[in-house]
Amino acid sequence: MSTSLHPHPLRLGVNIDHVATIRNARGGDHPDPVRAAEIVARCGGDGITAHLREDRRHIRDEDLARIQAATNLPLNLEMAATPEMLEIALRHAPHAACIVPEKREERTTEGGLDAAGLHNTLVPIVDELKGAGIRVSLFIEATERQLDAALKLGVPVVEFHTGEYAHAILDGDAERTSSELKRIADMAALAAKNGIEPHAGHGLTYENVQPIAAIPQLAELNIGHYLIGEAVFTGLEAAVLKMRDLMDDAR
Ligand code: PXP
């Protein structure tokens, strides 16, 4: 078991949104995502990730300050590229902000941000976040076009969307699984070569995390839905520790 509290070469950011989803289902205060953040901090998670959606379906505005006050872990705020979210990010000054695409009708973040097509919209947002000392990341598909756009925007971090890889495994499609994996590995290497720190996330589980965790340039994985689901059965601490061990064993 590798449960040290030292910084990990591959960090685990735990997305606690879905604790808030369960809370919001009854409109009260329980279960509190802040309590989840405290557990993640105690058991060796490296960061807390939270997506403040336009419709506030899980994390709410007041949760952000409470999460920041409750732990010393870096907060990675996932946000749409809108003036409202920019203002909130600047006010809360999280450690990092990951710009994600957001469609109101989607169940989850279904694809990467079109950083190439949205260049002009993203320039002022990226610049303001960077100016405030916030580490900006773009949640993109692992393609050269999007990585190129990230380079042009001067972001220090990209997070590659692993949803297609996760789907290929669920479909039992070995060929697509290996081509998706190669795409992510190639783009992680290209990002690192160009001075951008690559992260990855979306749809990662105990079953599919290791080939992704084995990509040597990746510095962080952000994992939410599966961990919170597992926590129902094993508790959040056990779920985080097991994911941590699988990630470490893959390196
Ligand atoms: N990273 C980003 C940028 C995301 O938008 C999400 C989902 O909100 C995740 C990681 C976590 O994905 P999942 O909940 O499928 O683990």
C-alpha cells in the first residue's frame, strides 16, 4: 500500500461534485461535499476538483469558499468560459481553473473544449485568470489541433478528455481502446515537450485507470463519478486509497 502524504508524481484530484448531486436531490445540507473534501485531504488525495455549473446542479457558489476553508488541498475549479464564471473564479482565486465546455442539456461534460474555434473568446479569460495567479487548464480532446490552440493561448496545463477511451473499453472494442490510448499518450508527450503539463480525466474507473496512469508525462488525473459511486459501497477513504494504489502500481 502506498498511502504516503508526500506529493505524488501522478496526482489524484478528486471531483466531489456528485456528493453535492446527492445533497441537492433532497434540497438540504446532507451529504456535505465539504466533508468529502476533508476525507480526501486526510487520505492522500492531492487536490479537490469541483465544477460550478451554470445551472448549479451540484456544487453551489457558497460551497466553493467552504471547500477552500476546510482543507489545504489545492482547489481546481472547473468552469465554463463565461463572464459570470470568470468573475466567480477571480473572486475565489482557486489554485487552478480548468475551462470546460458546458451545454445545459448534457448530463456530464461530453466532449473537449474547442480551444481552436473559441480562441478569441478564450484569450481574455485565460489572460485574466493567469493575471490573477490562477493556474489555467483547458479540458480538450487529445488532438494536435487542440493542443496547438492551447499553446497559442499560453496555458500552462491541458487536461485530456478520456471519455472516448472509457467508452471504447465499455464497448469491448480493443482496437479503438488502443488507438484512443495512443492518441492520449502521443499528445501527453507532445504537450510535455512543448512545456505544457498534461492532465487527464473523465470516465476513469478502477478497471480502466492503469493504462492512462502509466503514461509517463501525465502529472494529474481528475476522477469523480466512479469514486463517489464506489464510496457508497466502501466509503470514500477506501475508494480514494484503492484508486491511489492502482495509479501508483501503474507507474
Ligand atoms: N475532469 C473534467 C475537466 C471534468 O469535467 C470531469 C467531469 O466533471 C472530470 C474530470 C471527472 O469525470 P468523472 O466524473 O467521469 O470521473
